[in-house]
Amino acid sequence: MTDTFTVSRGTEADPGIPREHAGEGATALLRVTLLGPLRASRNGLPLPLGPLKQRLVLAVLLTRPNAPVSLEELTDAVWPDAPPRTARKNLQVYVSTLRRVLDPDDLGRLHHGPGGYVLHLTAQECDSLRFEELARLGDAEVRAGAPSRAARLYRQALDLWRHDPFSDLASRADVLRSAVERQHTRRLAVYEAWAEAQLESGDPAPVADTVDEMVSRHPLRERLRAAQLTALHRVGRRTEALAAYDECRQQLSRELGLEPGTALQCAYRSLLEDVAPPRSRGGAAGSRLLPPDLADFTGRARELEAVGAQLGREGGPPVLLTGPAGVGKTALAVHIAHRLADRYPDGVVSTRLCAEDGSTRPWASVLAELARSLGCTERLPSDREEAATAWRSWLSGRRILLLLDDAPDAAALGPLLPPSGPTATLVTSRSRLPCLESAHRTELPPLSAEEALDLLGSIIGRTRLAAEYAAAARIVNATGLLPFALRAGGNRLSVLRHMPLGQYADRLEHPLEALDELASGGLGVRARLAGAWARLPVPARDTLHALAALPEPAFSLPVAARALGLGGRDTQRALEGLIDVGVLAPPSCPEVSAHSAAGTEAACYELPWLTLLFAREQAAGPGTR
């Protein structure tokens, strides 16, 4: 591997180190690598990093370069069980030794400040920082409409990986294992971005040659699978592409109870038609690019009527479908889009506004996908406002239905929304998007008990459900009446046909077992909740931690105030924050003062059961599952 990130410090102050410590005339070539075994060198010569515990200290500092790491964190990493009485002194010795090794010119590279020890490094000196720098540059080129340059930058970032991060130390400390997981998640996202940019630039062979290895590690990653199908198709390996799609479709159905998403469906349709995928074909007027409708779609009669009526008002504002993770927003939106497709002869298309890891997709990428799918051959400007104007001009007068799924905020919708006219927009979001002032809103609650039992029966068989009806009722209650959780549980029961429903209900009702039982192969409800958790603002997570410690999921405003240690008004604001992000339903009764007597408290709020269990897991920390 070439030393692409090794540079001379020269005489210029290092932007990653306080200027007063930068030094004059420093010429040392420092290089620290952690995308593999932990190594450090100066001027190409390896540096002695010392015994195991000293290397652990360095590794933990490298999990957050240029940010403070507390003495407590270092202690927990080096002595996870019982630190000796001399732990603090030993750590000081380790840090002092590392300072002499890494910073012989006394540039202030490793110092103690508010919050703990800080190790200053630049992207030219640390491979993980260089990886992030190159990835950000690649993202910028994507936004600028330069896929070839983006692909080169992403490839340079990926080439920095030699092995698992901290491969010789990760097993020694939980903080390092967590850091490795984060790095792998980031590497996967950058690989997917590289694959898409490489395909967009017209060179599919490198993707086709390398994608199978990544798919073997992440077989249910739909963005990755879509790139695999498209690459195999474009290099003439159509049979392999069809087999890959079928394999992924079966795994999604078996393990998650889901059908392939829009991107994968679009790539598959190109295979079936045996034509160039939408990138080169440009789509066609009248395109219908939707995920498949669920054959066993159940209930939601009131919401179907309400949303259908709102979409029927030509020239109306966006229709917003909100609700917590797993409540079935996407399934309902897709069902509605299929039902109303005939009203929109110029096209019905769906796209997700967030990637699978919860990050917001770049607006330029989403807009380009929509334009290609609908046959818009105009090259949209790279400027956000200019692109939005050109997009709205193209949409004007066309009868199209846009399904914008999983909107993280109103800003992500800005350049995508059509002008007033025959084009309609259906948006799903966990948040209520208060900044989207003109939207028609429909809040999607959990299924009714009757609808939930009907859905469970369609999955496991109505005869089996009727034979143990009381146990089936316990199962649907334990899933919180959420369709996603019901499908996960139903699919598990379909495999475990020997298991009595009562036994499965016992497992789901046990707080420490429920999330494990609603997962398959490490995926399922916990993964869905983890994605929702990652997108929550920190104050919302803190509020959830405190509320999850209550003995019951239902609580009143005064009970919440005591749990949060806040006054009545501040407690209301904290709860309203959870309502805004779709975690908590609005109060079911008039709120009473936080200073009411205990006997007058009414339980007006209730945390969803599975969300509560996940929040308790997060509060307890690693090792509690």
C-alpha cells in the first residue's frame, strides 16, 4: 500500500495541534495506522509502543483523536475487571512514555486538558482520519455531479484498509470493539458510495469484481445488493444477477418479513427487461417504480380513507404519514401508492431519504434518482436552489405521485417537493416535521388488537391461531401491536412450527428475552430500534433513559417530572420533544400539574413496550443482552 497520507510537517503549523505547540522547523514524519494492527513510525522507522497496557492506552486515545478521553475510560479499558490502587499512577507513566515516543520535539501532541487526555493528529498522520477526509471529499464530488472524481477518492479511502482496525488489540477492551464496529459500518457505507459512483461513471467491472466479498458479509444490505445487481448486469453476467436478487429476496422475507426496496426493485426490473438500467436509459413517462405491495396487508381502513382523500385534492400540499419505527408507515404508503397509481399516468415512484445506517442521503443523489426514474433527461444544476427550480419546472403540469420515504427532517424534502399542480407527494417520517407547515398530517397508531391478530393469523395460519387464541392475544400485545414486530415474531413461529404459542408468548413477555425473540440472525426489531435510536437527538435519548427506569410504561406528568428531576413546564417540553420525533404518542388525557397530589395523577402517557426495553438495554450498557 502506498504511503498516501505520509507528509512532512515542514515549518507550517499543524491545524490539528494548538498553534502555540506547533513548533518551528519540525521535520518529523509521523505516521500512525490503526486500520489493521496498531503501528506508529517516524521517518519510515517503527516506533516502540511498549507493553500491552501501554498500547491499549494509545489505542483508546486513537478511538477519538483530537478529542479528550477521560482517565476513567482509559482505566476501564486497561483494567476492565478490577483496577489496581496504582492505576492512575500507572496510566500517567504510560502516557508520559507515549508522549516521549510520539512527541520528542515537545509539540504538545499528547497533553492533558479539560475532560482528559487529547492526542492531536492530522489526516496526513493517521490512516483513519485520512479515510474520513477522503470520504468527505468523495461526498462533495458526488454533490457536484462528478462521479468519476468521487469514485477515485472513495477508492483511495478504501485502499487504506489492511485488516480489521486494532486487529491485535480489539478483543482486549469493549471500547475498542465498539470502535471496530463503527469503523466497519463506515467502511461499508463508503464502499457503497464508491460502487454507485463507479457505476455512474460507466465502469462497472471493478464493482462486479469486488462486490461479492462485501455481500457475503452484509447479505441483507439492499443498497449494496442493488449495486451488485447493476454491476453484474452491465458486465453481462445477467444469470448471476438474477440469482443474487432471488437470494436476497428470500433472505429478506425469511429473516425480516420484508420485500425488496425501491432501488433493488428498480435494478431487478432492468434485468427482467434486459435493457440498460435507469441510469443510461433515463426512465420513461408513466414509470411505476414502487416496492411490491404486501399480499397480506391488513387493516388501516381509516388511514387509507383519510390519506386517499387528501391525495385526491389536486394542487394540495404534501401528505405526511408519521409514526414510530416499525408501525408500518412505509407499508401503508406503498399500499396507497399501488391503489392510486391509475390516477397518475405520468409516473409513480418511491425513494428513501435516509440510508440504512440512518444517515441522510445527499439531496443531489435523491433528486438525480427521481429524475432518472421519471425520464427527466435534463442535467440538473449542482446548486441546491437552482436544481430545485429546474426540477419543479420539469414537474409542472405532470400528473405524478412521489413517495418520499423516511424523511429525517423538512430540510431533506426542500428541493424535492413539487409545485402546486397535479403532482402529489406522500411523505413518511418518524418525526412530525413541525417545520413542514402546510402538510396534511396523518398519525399512524399501532394496529388494533383485532387487526394484529388477523395479521398474525395470515402469517402462522389461522387454524394454529384459533387453536391457541388466548396465547396469540398475548403475543400481539407483547409486540406492542406493531406490524414489523408482528411479522418478525410470526416468521419465527412459521419456522418453529413445533413451538406452542403459549411458550413463545412466555418468552416475549420476559423483559430480557423479548428483543432476542423478535430477531433473526442478529437482525429484526432490535436492529430497527437501533436505527431509530441512532437518529434521536441526545436530549431525547436522555429523556428516554430516565423514563425507561420507571417500573411501568404508562406514566403521568408528575411521575415523569420526578423521574427527570425537572419542573412541570420543562417536563412538558421534554415529553413534547419525544412526541415530535415519533417516540411517544400525545397524551391520552388532560395533563395535570406536576405538583399534583399522588392520588390525583392520571397516566396520560405510555412508552411503547419494545422501545422501553431497548432504552433500558442502552442505559445498562454493553454486556446486558
